[in-house]
Amino acid sequence: MHPWAGIEAFVEVVRLGSFANAAQRLGVSSSHVSRQIAALEKRLDAPLLYRTTRRIRLTEAGRLYYEQCDALVDGFRDADAVLRDFEARPRGEIALTCATTFGERYIAPLINDLLAQYPQLSVRLHFTNRKVDLIEEGFDIGIRMGALEDSSMIARRLTDRREYVVGSPDYFQHYPQPHTLSELRRHRCLHGSRDRWRFAVDGIAREVTVRGPWQANSGPALLDAVLKGLGLAQLPDYYVEQHLAKGQLISVLDAYRHSDTGVWAVTPHHRQRSPKVRLVIDYLAEQLARHLPLRSPERD
């Protein structure tokens, strides 16, 4: 048995939590994965996994071995990726996921322009408002919106993103404009997939839980409800700035607007050095800087 045989299968089983998931990722059968790991345990003369019908757990020896092998597997894959992508024009599939409206409005047209320049590339775009597990679902790049959560992923800020609390002139004929965050409890606060609005108070991030008679996981639907006077909403700039300029919406609580929010390209560690991934991220950063220029809080 080759000294490296079975290590990739072992690492994928630990990462994905099952033989079946690891087999699917590696493109082999579950029995093949099981045989590889059994042979590896025999060579090492140590059990690596506790196997039950419901779950898989690492033994103490398995935990120590995994800590050493995890980075090695990514290193081997990176080496293979460098050779595969060692061409003047990048080729292969890019799998990218993004929030629906931003993806449809900005990301898809830019990716389409890029593919016209690099016909050797192919793309799999997935637009959804749920948070996607990039590794579990096999994506190279995730476009994240808002304040970035702590993560083991590699992140690059593509552009800034303002969030406004807005209401229609008709709504404010019936309700006074709020001047403090505590006044929000007296308003009809409409919200999308999250019921907490993000603000900054004396430079410190603060989230306020809001209540209201309307909720949907759709930004355009939320915008329509606000324009029709049903309540207040917190929405990003690309939804509301044209309506603010036309007087169709009024922005309130601007003094509490949070500045630490943006549009990010997030990649798993083992994808970051791929030339085709770098190409896509560099292109998006360059083009979004033209369409959505980086703006500092001082210019609000």
C-alpha cells in the first residue's frame, strides 16, 4: 500500500461527517472509501474512527492524525490545481453563489461579460437568500452581503454597502419620523429574512429586534411594501437610493447608520490560490468599484 493511500478519503469522511458524503465528493463508492480507510488503519496499526449506524467519531489517534493530514490534502489539491490552471487563459468551472437580487442585478451580468473574454471558463451560478455552506455544497466563491461574520474562509471586500431605514411620505403622514432607536417599537417595522436591524451607537455595533405586520425573504417585495406605505424597512443602497433621490422614500435614523458593512467575496482556503478563482474575484472587484464605488462614511 502506498504511504499516502487512503488519507484523502479519511480527511473527507471527517470533514463531511459520513462515508456516503465523502464518496460523493471523491466520485467513488462508499465501499471503496471504507476499504481505503480500513487499509490505512491496518498500515498505521491504529483505529482512526469509531463507526456506528448513526454517526462517525474520531478516536484519539484519529484526531491527532487528522490534524496533520488536513492541511496536507489541501496542499496536494492546490498543487494539482496549479498544474491544471497553468495556462495563459484560465479554464474550468467556477461555482459561485450570491444573494438573489444583488446576484441577478450585478454579479450575473459581470460574470457573463467575463465569460465572453474567457470562453474556456464555464460557470455555475446559484442565487439564494439562505446562507450557503461553500465547502459542503461545492462552491468556489460566495458573495456575502453586510457585516462579515467570523469565519475560517478567506474574504476580500469588493465594495461598500450602505443600509438605510426608510419609509414613504404617505407612511410619515400617519406616523412621526423616529429620531432614536427606542422609537422603533412604536412603528410598523417590516423585515426580510432577519428581524434584527443593525446600527452603530457611538461607534459600537448594535442590533435592534423589530416587530411588524409583514415579513418575506424577498428584497423587491419588501421594497414594494415600503413604497406603498405599509411601514419602515432597513434596505441596502442599491434598492433605495433612486427612490430617495425621487422623494418616493425618506431616510431616517441616519445618525445611527452602521458603516462596517460591505460586499465580500468569500472562498474556502483550498480554493484561494486557484488562478481562475483569483481572476473572477479580481474582475468583480474592479467592475463593482465602477458600478458601486467604495464610499467612506464621511461622505454620507
